[in-house]
Amino acid sequence: MRTVTVVGASLSGLYAARELRSQGFDGRLVIVGDEPHRPYDRPPLSKDFLTGRASEDHLALTDDEETTGLDAEWLLGKRARGLDARGRTVLLDDGRTVSTDGVVIATGASARRLPGSSLTGVHTLRTLDDARALRDELGGGPRQVVVIGGGFIGAETASSCAALGHTVTVVEAAPLPLVPHLGAEMAAVCAALHRRGEVDLVTGTGVAGLRGTAAVTGVALSDGRVLPADTVIVGIGATPNTAWLAGSTLALHDGVLCDDGCVTALPQVVAVGDVARVGGTRAEHWTSATEQPRVAVANLLAGRTLQTVGSLPYFWSDQYGARIQFAGRRQDGDTVRIAEGELADGAPAEGGFLALYERDGRTTAVLSVDRPRPFMRARRELVRGGSRPQPAAL
Amino acid sequence: MIPVCRFEDLPEGESVRVGTTPPIAVFRTEDGELYAIDDTCTHQDASLSEGWLEGCLVECPLHAASFDLRTGQPTCLPARRPVRTHRVSVDDGTIHVHVAAEEGTAA
Ligand SMILES: Cc1cc2nc3c(=O)[nH]c(=O)nc-3n(C[C@H](O)[C@H](O)[C@H](O)COP(=O)(O)OP(=O)(O)OC[C@H]3O[C@@H](n4cnc5c(N)ncnc54)[C@H](O)[C@@H]3O)c2cc1C
Ligand code: FES
């Protein structure tokens, strides 16, 4: 391979570029990214960056020394808008084309929006530019904040807004937030953390629309209520950035379909990170985006799937001074057992807890709040226990 | 020189966090060696005293960066900057940390 093009200049794209070089690829490396910024880390955007504890310097994923060592052509501020049928030409929005022998698709996901989101005061939180705009607005005195969506990003944003002294309400359409991630029992426990920040959680009601003419003034709920608001943050999930691949021969279905080695239908095209549906699942976790590139690049350079991504899903979330960590694959019907620590009034007690998800006497997943050490031990045991060979069909 | 704890109160393979500013983590490895480094991971916000100790390496509990206790250098991503190391001594059965000057390997 003489040229490899990485499309998407963020977490998984950067890790792929690093892997290409460390696995011996010494040809031309082109990195295309539509954001004007060098790769930066997103998790702090809803946490320490929003509260002002972390500056933009803290977000940088790489530095000049490493960038020089990577010896790549960075095409930043350029959007890829097509990939030809053979996967040999990447078309850019300025009309240029990049001829390439291999492609790493690392275009991530974009925040889902609501109709009416062009009103001032309505935000999403996915990019540095999003976070800057929100941070500036929150710095201008106390505001009535409504966060739409009680998922992890919504909850973290609500927590940060509350820490900054704003009045915050979270609206969640489902009867409980976080159920798909944590199961109902533990979702209720983690959702109870909102009480620590004196944040109201309104559940079981959708949003009918946003109110306001130029600036947002409120959020109309489907039960008829209107919550007054001068800042609205829409945190209703993300959709994978696959639109630019519409004219390619790749299979797209809520992500780029690939085998469990991140290889698409074309052997010289691999996909990693939030955009990749690897062996049937699409993770939106930082750790997957940093682990998949090793395997994807090995397979890309080999021209076929030699390795598969076997790692256990892991994510964390920081909210209301608590650190939530989760690892494993839970299923509905798993029983949950608090193995360490306890709950207080349905919420994590001071000092946190460790919970094990179990099925047929085996641990399937582990959750902790403020118990990093026992969590690490349990996660390692889970990895060991689950390291028996996976059927090839997965 | 900051007293940490009695030597026998820090078993092999264990660590303890000292509430200095910035906090310091003291480790006693399986080989019985004592090491002290800055407790806060140079990547983001996690306490290395809660990390996974293996030989002379400690793995961060948040995103698995690993640091060499002898040098403070990260051995893998996502950390790219070292933590400061501090000298440890045992005097009359008590572990002490000699806090390194702010410069040196400070991140
Ligand atoms: C606010 C926030 C908080 C988070 N917190 C956590 C957390 O606590 N724990 C956790 O595990 N995960 C967290 N995540 C998720 C984590 O950040 C993602 O999993 C990770 O960013 C995925 O990396 P990626 O490189 O695959 O995609 P992305 O980070 O989405 O990057 C994709 C890049 O490709 C660019 N791009 C898209 N289309 C094109 C195109 N056509 N041409 C060129 N470039 C393109 C995008 O602009 C972007 O720069 C959080 C995410 C957000 C937004
Ligand atoms: S905080 Fe230590 S590796 Fe991220």
C-alpha cells in the first residue's frame, strides 16, 4: 500500500494514524477532517471543559512533536463527500480527489437535533465549537436551563450547568433514562444522582416543540406543560456520519457495516469508532474508539481479517461529583447484586458501590459508582472469564 | 519530609494516597520496594493510588494509561506526560515522602 487515507481527524482517526505508523506503514498518509481543529478529546466537553476546570489545551490529543513524527498530510477543514465504488478515490468538498490504496473511515457521529433548533439559546454538545458557544452563554449570569434527554451526555451537561449555579431541568421521554445502558434497576439508582445537584428530572414525557421567536423562551412538553427556558441543550443521541458514503458500495445501516475485525465489504476499507458497526454492534464509547484502530489497521495492512476486536465494552461518566464506570455486556433479565457499598434512599450512598450483573451464575457486567479499585479488579476478572474463544460467526 | 503511615500498615501490592497539594501516591510493590509519584494521572482526572499495580507499573483506573513508578514516565497512551516521582524513606518504622521540587519532571 502506497497511500492510506484516514477520513475523520478525531479520536479514532488519530489512533488509526498512530497504528499505521507503529505497524510499519511508511507510505503516504493523508488525514481528512471537516473540523478546523487538530484532534481533541470530547469527553471533557460536557464535564471539566464546560465548568471551566479544563482549558482547551487540556483537550488536545496530540502535540507538535507527535504530529511531526506521524508525517501525515493533514487536510483539516475539508469534508469528504464521496468514496468511489472501488474505494480507491476519496472526493473532497472542494472538488479535489485523493487517490488512495487504503481507507480508514473514522467519521464518528453527529448530535441529533430537534426541529426549531435554530433559535438562539438552543444547543447541542458534540464539538468544540458547540462547547465554546454553550460555555460562553453559561458564563453570562444565572439561566433557566432545560436539558432534553437524560442520557449520559445530558446528565453530565445538567450536572455541569448546576455546578455553575444555573437552574436546571432534565426532560426524558422514557419512563427512566439510561435503561438501555444500565437496565432499569441501576438506571433508577444513577438517575437519582440528579438530586445531588438539585436538578429536576421530568420523565415519561416527550417534547412537543420549542417556544420562542428569535431566542428560545421555553420547551413545550407533550403533556401540555411548558417549561420556561433561556438555554436549551438537546442531548437526544447521535447519528453516525455515513451520508458521505451514500454513493459507495459499502453497506450502511446505522453505521458502516464491518466484520468483527473492522473490515468492510471492501478489504482495503476499514471503519473504526462511533461510525463503525463492528460485528453487529456500534459502540459510542471512547475506549472502543481507541482500541479498534489497532485491529483495523492490522487487517487493512494484511488485506484480510486476521484479527478481531475482542475487548469488553467499557465506558465511564462523571456527574454530580460521582464517577460511574461500567464494563461488560448486560442483557435484559440479568440479576443485579450490590457486591460492595450500598444505596441510600435509592441513590448511591456516600462512598459509592459496586454492582454485578449476573446470569446463570456468571457475571456478565459490572457497574461501579466511586469504587474505581474494586471496579478494576472486577473488570479484569470479567475479561479473563470471557476470554474463551468466540464463535467465528459473531 | 511528610510522614505517610507505619511501614507494616502498607502491605505489599498496596498503595496509599497522601493528601498533599497536589496529592501523592505511595506504593509498595510485590517485591517490597517503595515508590512515590504524583497521584493525579497526567491524562485527565483520576487517582493513581486507585490504579492497578503490576511490578513497577501502575495502570490508571480511568483509561488505562500506565506509568513506571521508578521514573514517572508513561509507558502507553493516553498519557503523554510523566508524573513527578518523590523519594521515599522509612525512619523508625514510619514511611516518609520527600516531596520533589516543583520543577523537575512536573507535567
Ligand atoms: C460531550 C461528550 C462527552 C462524552 N463523554 C464520554 C465519556 O464520558 N465516556 C465515554 O466512553 N465516551 C464519551 N463520549 C464518546 C466519545 O467521545 C466518542 O466515542 C469518541 O469521540 C468517538 O471518536 P470517533 O473518532 O470515532 O468519532 P468523533 O469523535 O465523532 O470524530 C469524528 C470526526 O470526523 C469528522 N467528520 C465527520 N464526517 C466527516 C467527513 N465527511 N469528512 C471529514 N471529516 C468528517 C467529524 O467532524 C469529527 O471530527 C463523549 C462524547 C461527547 C460528545
Ligand atoms: S485519566 Fe488516567 S488514563 Fe485517562
